[in-house]
Amino acid sequence: MTDDQNAFFRQRRSVLAGIAGSLLLPGMARAFDVPAKPKLISHDYAKVRSHFRTKLLQKGPAPDKYEILVAPADGDQIFYRSGAGSELELRAWVSKYTRTRQPKPAVLFLHGGNAMGMGHWVLMKPYMDAGFVVMMPSLRGENGQMGNFSGFYDEVDDVLSAADRMAHLPGVDQNRLFIAGHSIGGTLTMLAAMSTHKFRAAAPISGNPDAFRFFNRYPQDIRFDDSNEREFEVRTALCYAESFKCPVRVVHGTEEEHFNDRADLLARRARRANIRIETDTVAGNHTSALPAEIAQSIHFFQGVAA
């Protein structure tokens, strides 16, 4: 395992798991209730996003420590614009590729954690080897960039803006745009796949479809008004499971049993709306299962596009 991969596997989330556990001892007061089953909302998520504005009680950068963004050896650093009036100029990495007569499929991969690093990028080689152009965007407030961290909401706008930028890369096939992501990126993958028809398929990896549960575990990441239940609902894929706009493959590690019931509920709700959705587990934990999960996402994308 390389030093970069070791750095990736030392993600902030695994460190904070123990801290969060100490914050949530039985009998401690909660700022919000975690429903046994988040309600299903029949409204289209994309339309909900066009009207709802999150109320941030704290404004500032993303919480994770970060490295300065420098283009990887096998990639280029580009910029894309996001936010109201496109006021945010954000960075992304794009794999180096040669334009061919046949346009290439592309994958927008959303990194784990709240900062982008080289350890995330080294995991992208299987996509490149399979013939995909890869774009990995950093999001608002990450890595010293512009914008306020909101936790799973305004960041979706950045993902959609990054998808627009990817679609206009030279030699990219706009009919074969895919999205995948790990951990926090997996959650954003679900929400983005509910927000646009641009993606041919989506592969969220170890993403949490239940923001109530996520922020119960990581309350220090809450920047929004947690007295408003709707703030959690618009961050919860389970609430809008009928809104997926492309085929989806949801996967997590066998040692992540806490995802089992939520993944099953997400799939049941989506299937009732005639959405093509697959769920699976891969041997391993939140990080060790990732290489095999990426390989399976490639197989899924190739099958959808066949």
C-alpha cells in the first residue's frame, strides 16, 4: 500500500467515529429526534431544491484538515464555477486523456470526507484503465476554497455544476456521464442522482441515505438550523427515494452493518417507483472494501451503457 493510500485510509471519519460515540452516550440530550423510519416525501427532489434554501447558523469552511491542491501527475487541475450567480470558483482534477474519434465515457467521482487529497485520486486508476475520463471536484469550503460548508445541501449545487463542466470537456460523451462517490461523497452521489437527468447511472459507495442518523453520529458537523426537521429531510435520500433519475447501485462493506436497514429501505422505496436500483455488500470495512467496490461500479456502468 502506498503512502498516499495510507493517508487516504486515515480519513477523518474513522478517527471521529470514536469521538462521536463518546458524545452519544445513553441518556444524553439530543438537539433533534432520529426517526425510526424517515418519512417518504412524494415531491420531486429537484423541484424541492429549486425552492428550499438552507438556513446556516454557522458560516465557514469545511471542518476537515486539508492539503494544498496541486494537480496529480496523471491529471490536470481545472476550475469550475458554482453557487448563486456562479460566484464560486472551485477546483477539480481531471485525468489526462487523448481525444479519440469515439467520445469517451466520463465519471464524476466524489471523494470521501470534507477535503480532497491525493490519497483519493490514486484510487481512480481503475476507472482510467477502463477507458473513463475521471473528474474529481473539490467542493465549497474545502481545501481553503471559497464558500460556506453546509453539509449535504449547497454542496449538491457544486456537484451539479461540476457535472456541467465535465459534460463540456473535449472528447467526452455527454450521453455517457456517470457519478460515483465514497462515504460523504456517496451521500452526495445519491442526492445528485435525484437532482438531474444528466447521469447515465450512479454508484454511491458507503454513503449514508439518512441525514438524521449521520448528524446524530457527527453533531459537530451541523451548521444548519437543527430545530427544523425539513433541514434534515432535504439531506436525506431516504425521504426522496422516488426521485432517482437514473439506475443506481448502492453498495457498502460487510463490516458496515449499520447501513443494512437503510440501504434495504431505500431500495424498497425506489423500486415501488419503478426505479432500477441494486444493493450489495463487499467484504471489508469502510475503507478496505473500496477497491472492490470501485471495480463493481465500473462493471455496473459498463453494463448500463452497453
